[in-house]
Amino acid sequence: MSTPALDRPATRPPQRQEPPRPEEEPGGGKRKRRGRRGEFRLSARGRKLTLALHITSSVGWMGLSMSMATLALIGYLTSDPGIAEGAYYAMYIFDETTVSVVSLVSGVTGVLLGHGTPWGLLRHWWVLVKWVLALSIAVFAWVYTHPLVLTAAERAGEAEGGTYRPGPEATVLAWTVPPVFALLVFLSLLSVYKPWGRTPRGRRHAAAGARGRASTAGAPAADTPVTVAGIDRLAEDVVGLRLVPASDEPVAPWTAGAHIDLVLPSGLVRQYSLYGDPDDRSCYRVAVLKEPEGRGGSLEVHGLGAGDRIAVRGPRNHFPLADAERYLFVAGGIGVVPFLPMIEEAERRGADWRLVYVGRRRAGMAFLTRLERYGTDRVLVCARDESERPDLTALLSTTPAGTAVHCCGPDGMMRTVEELMDRACPQGTLHLERFTPSARPASPAADQPFEIELSSTGEVVHVAAGRSALEALRESAPQLAASCEDGLCGSCELRVLDGTPDHRDDVLSPAERGRTDVVYPCVSRARGRRLVVDL
């Protein structure tokens, strides 16, 4: 099971800065946008106008194609030469007057949208496939359909007064024009669902953009290739991976509570907490629980073998060890992983600590031998096939003042600890790391649309009610990083320059929900009309 984390920065948030405004032409008009390395970018108004023309012409193209397909079938199936001649001449008129125009407008506006927005023409497979197929359809229509329709109409006219029998040109039209309509419907679905990810060119472009952002933000640049150097069986259905950089360089530094993203061969991205010695820069270590009913990431990890190549992102630490005199660690199942380096760090600090480790079956609880060496006075193991559940109320109520309570595990256990804290342990502070998003009550701004302004270009992105800000932002910034998209991992973090976020994530603690310098757009929204973000 992955262990996405909560962001609790120890440093003060950066002071708010005034967002740079887009340059304006005399008279108040905005200049054309230029992207990275002088790339042409449509302005927000230009993109909306081009998109409207593209959608209108594409829908018209599909409608005309459906009419053409119907007429082609009528001409092929009828034996009346008058009906056949009328059908083919109607096709000829459509092809001569409107089909060519709407297909040309659709193609030109599509190229403008691809070239003038971050989607690009060659960076995403769905865009590339769409334009290859659209161009093929247009070439077929211009080169073959027009003469075939004229020939079919002439043949039908020659049979006037007799029985019409379709010739080879009518057969070709009947077997090609309806599939062309089906292809146009398929192209529209590509625009809606945007499948298959980036092309190699697109991955290189995204990596270059990530390196550019990292040079100013101090974040990890891009995916880091690693090799699976070793696999350990830690418990029933739990494996530990040792990952070494493919470049033989040391891994990035990390601290107790940190996690990394694994970029798996299928393209899935999953977050896993790190364990081991943070001072050992030769490798990363993660532990993964096999979840047959999960989303597929853990099954793919369990299918990896020694020597396999994957990639990692990070590390990021959204679940750091708090500054405290004493600690209570509450772990459920694989949620014990981030506590291994935390316990070592607490030992180095000379702090008092206690671990409550709960699991369904003892055979499935990883690291038991290692943890039980600390003694039963410090480690309470509750395997539910051997003993009762621990009395969390009693454990929390006897916790001394100033204790930092860190909890990681299944959602039910997390909710229980949260509910008990105020009543049983008001003297402590709670720090959580979740596996799944918590259910939060809707805020007053739950269904309200709002706008996000991109400070680098001045473009304004409209976020409709019921649509996530991340989804809307990806239309203008498809390279925007995100992993879990559930408000858990913090990978989509954006710096807020103006406006008040409506925090709905599980990254910020309850005490941090008043922050106005950061937002996680996968789930969070705005408490107002507009946010300005550093993007």
C-alpha cells in the first residue's frame, strides 16, 4: 500500500509577492504570449476564439460526414436511378460547398491550438494520432471522394428509366464514407479523454520544463532512473525494494517521514514511504503491500524483478518528525514504514517514544522482529488474529503533556484517533499520514466556479463548478505534475500569490488550513472569485 503524506513545513511560508502582470499594448490590449524558448502561445482570448471555431467546425464536419454516409448507403442500396442520382449529386454539392470548408477550418484551428498551447502538435499521442487521422481523412475526401461521387452520379443518370445497379465507385463510397464518419467520432473522443500520455518528444519537453522550474524553485528536476538492486520478503504480501540510481550518483538526501514517487513501467505513479538510514546515500528503500483489490500499482511493484529499471521522483517530506520531548507512534499495517526512521531519529535525539503497531494477521506485519527488540514497554504489537484491538482511549489519555502523536494507517483507524484526540489527549499534538482521502464536509464554496490566473502569462483559467482546478489547469499547462490526484501526496503543490484557497486536501494539518501561500489544485478550490498562482 502506498503511503502518501501530509505537508507540514517546519519553515515559515514565503512572504507573498505581487504577481507580475502581463505586458500590455497601447490601448490596453495584451500582447501575444511567448512560451519557453520563444514558443508561440495564443492569448487567453485567442485560445477561446480558436477553440470555439475548432469545436463548431469539427461538429459541422461530423454532421456533414454523417449525411454523406447516409447518402452513400442510399445510393448503394436503392435500385431507383433517380434516387441514386439525387443522393450522389447531394453528396457532390456537400463536398463542393461545405465539407471542404469546415474540414479546412477544423484542421487550421486544430493546428493553431496544438502549436499555440502547451499541448503541442507532437508531444502527446492523442494529439499526434488525431492530426494524422484527420489529415488522412481530408486527403482521401479531396483526392478520391469527389471524382467517385461524380462518376456514381453519371452512372445513375445513364440508367434513367431502367433498373439501377451500383458500380464499383458506388461500392467504394458505401464501404468507405460511413467508416470515415466513425473515425471522426473517434477523433472527437480523443479530444475528450486525451489517452496514452506523452510521446518521447513530449517527455523530453516536459523534462526540460521541469528542469527549468527546478532551477528557480529548488525542487527535484525530473524523473530519476533507478535499478531494482534487491527484493526482500518482509512479510506475507509485503516486499521491500532496494533502489539504486542508474547513474551511480548518490540518491537525493531525505529525512524521516519522507516518501518518493515510483514511476512504474506502465506509467502508473505511486507514492511509498522511505525506510532505512537517511545517511546511506547509496540507495532508497521502500516497502509495498500487495493489494489485489487496489488500483494496480502494488501488483505491478510485486511483479518487478532484480535488475528491472524504473524511475523515481522526490523525495518529499510531508510527514516529518515533529519537535517534541516524547512521541506516540500509532501504525496500522504497512503504515509502520515511515516510523522506522522516525524511531531511529527519536533515539538519536534521546526522546521518549512508544509505538502501537496494529495488524490483521501477525504473518502480514512487516519488521516485527526488528521492532520487538526494543521491548514490550516501548512497542505494543496487536495482531488481531492473536489479541484484541488496543484500547486507544486509554493509551491517549495517559499520554504526557507535550507528546507528539504520529499516526499512519487505514482510514478507520485514522478517524478513530482524530476523534479521540480532543477528548482523550488534549495535551498532545496530532500528525497524520493517510492512505486514502478523508471525507470532509463541503465548504460554502463547494460548488462555486472560480478563476485561476497564471502569473507567468496572465492567462485566466476558468474552473467550473464540479470540475477540479487541476483538470482545468491542464488545458493550459498539460505538463503540470500530479500523482495521486486525491489531495494526499502533495505533488501538485502550487504557490499562491493572491487570493484565498479553500483547502480540502489531506496535506495540510488542521492548524495550517488558514495558509494562503499554497494550494493543492487536485482537490482544493478558492474562497472567492480568483486565485493567482506561480505558474
